[in-house]
Amino acid sequence: MLPVTNLAPVVHTNNIDAQGSYFERLVRSKQPPPYDIPTAYSVDRIVTLNARLFGNYSSHGSFANAGAINGDFLVSYDCSTPCLAGDIERAINNARAKMLDQIHEEAMMAVNYHERKSALDMMSSRLFQLARFTAALKSGRVVDACKALNLSPSRYFSPKGYNPKRGWRRVTDFGDAWLEFHFGWAPLVGDIYNCIDILATSPNPNPFTVKGKAVNFHHEYYQKGGSPFFEVYSRQINGRVRAKCGVTIAVRNATTYTASRMGIVNPASVLWEVIPFSFVVDWFVNVGDFLSQWTDFIGLDINYPWYGWTMVANSEYSYHYNNPGLIGQRVNKSTLHSRRILGIPSVTLKIRPLKRLSAVRAATAISLLLQGLRGPQSK
């Protein structure tokens, strides 16, 4: 481990309030070979692509200057635009979640590497279990299929609702069957995959980097005045931001880590999981991730963690009025911002962006709806 030296910021700008204005700021550091320690840095580049004046308007009033900050909904040289804060946080949440998945894969691989015999036995057991489930489902024996997954058919299938010869009488029973199979079959396949991964791969002590899903954004502000000048004032900004995370891990206490993965050390996370339909809330708000973040790394040694994000964006500022004739200006800017920050990012509680409902979520939502519409049951 060799020392890291922080360098003075470097700024390049032509400092003009017109088309072609540019601003660049670099904050870097240096270290001797082998360059194996992550360091903080930031890059900001902004350029004015187009700037026009209309009528007798004589100045852009700093709106065309790439090195000026002109308020919200417009790009700024230090990426301090308030409307973009939530988009950056969502991108960081995405990268952190992906990093956590990778950490758990690496950690469990290290925990189980010397238990390959147990992994092989588990895989064999799960494969036979899946074979029994498939054979029962293929022949229409739904109750036997439930039993093959160690589920309780009597919990959902009433004697009046299901008959092995006639099938279901009520549509709610089919919805109940979907919920049973989805939440019983999916973990089964996951166990088989994890066992294969353990048998085929050895622990990887090298640092790794993950990329989160990109977040696209578009924000705008518009205002229109009345007589006599009919002023029109608008701002808009659009682009995308994507975050990364990197870390090197080692398992310090396998027992503590396994207990953490089972949810034993985090009562808040356990309570959230047992709340009915809490997983549906997690489709739209990252409550589960927020509650579990304080125990995500128990039992692990986290070395050289870092995270960062890169954003590209364009903004347009427009202001004009009639006096008579068109008077005003229009300015278009483009920017790139990139950051690397040392440490592990915290989870910010955010509403997840709306996206198309998948077939699995749709079937699960319908089944839950049918359960909610079910009338009182007679004892």
C-alpha cells in the first residue's frame, strides 16, 4: 500500500457568455505503481451548443456562460441542479443493490467452498424434489405437486373447492395455487443454481466492479404571462445517469454472516418481511433494502469500497416576449459529470420508477386480488 497524493483541481474555461463557451474542472490524485487503491475523483465538462438573441435583446445575462450557475432545471458546472438529486440517488440505489447481490454471491461461495459435499447432496435432493413436482403437475395431481414442494395444500385448497377428478370449482383456488407454486418453486430452482455455482467455481479474492441500471430523466419548468407582452419562460433538462460500485471482500465470521443472511440479526427487517404483502410494497418502494442496510455486511471484511456515477445531460433555456415582434433568447447546453467517492453508499428511501408489469408480477397481483375479493368463509 503506497500513499495517495491529492492534486490541485485543474480548470479550463474560456469564460464567455456566448455560443461556444466551455468549462472543464478535474479533481484527481496520483499514486505510485501498482495503482491498486481506488481514489476519489470528479470530472465536470459543460459546453454551450447554441445561443441566440432575438430582437433588440443585447445580452444573454450569463445564461450562455458554461461556467455560470443559473438555477434549477438547467445544467450547472458543479452538477448542483436540485431537480437531479433524486435521479442520482436512484442510480446509486440501483448500483448498491447489484453490488450487494455480487457480495453475497462471493461471500457464500467462500463460506461453502469447503462444504462441497453438502452442496452436492442439496442439489441432488432439490433435483429429485423438482422431478416429483413436475411429474405430479404433468398428470394433473395439483395437491401432490404442492406436497412435492413441501407446501400445505390444505391451507389453501378447501375440500369443496378442489377435487382431483374435477379440478377447481372457484377461480380463487387457482389464484391460491399460483401463489403457492411461485413462492415454492422459485426458491427451489435458486437452490439448484447456487449449488452448481459452488461446485463449479472457487472463491474469487479479487476486487470487482458492478454497474447499476441507468436512470433516464426529464424535468421542465414553464411559465406564461398575459397581456401586454405575453412573456414565455421555460427551462428543461433531460439525460441519463448511471452508477457503479466496487469493493474487495473477505468472510471474517461465517456463522455471523450466515445469521445475517437469515435475517436473525436485524429485527426490523424480519418484522417487515412478516407483514402481509410487504413484498408488493417493495415492488414500488425500496423499504426492504432501506431496513436491511445496517446489517448487510455483518461478518464480512469490506476493503477499498467505492462508488460513483456518470451523468450526461442537455438543457434548454428560453425566454421571449412581444413588444411588438419577438424579443428574447434561447440557450442550449450539454454537460458530462462523473464522480468516484470512497466508501459504501447508504440506501435512500425512494419510490421505484414505474415500469411495465411482468407476467409473473401480473399473475401474482391477480391472485392477491382474488384473495382480497373472497367472501367470508363458513367454518
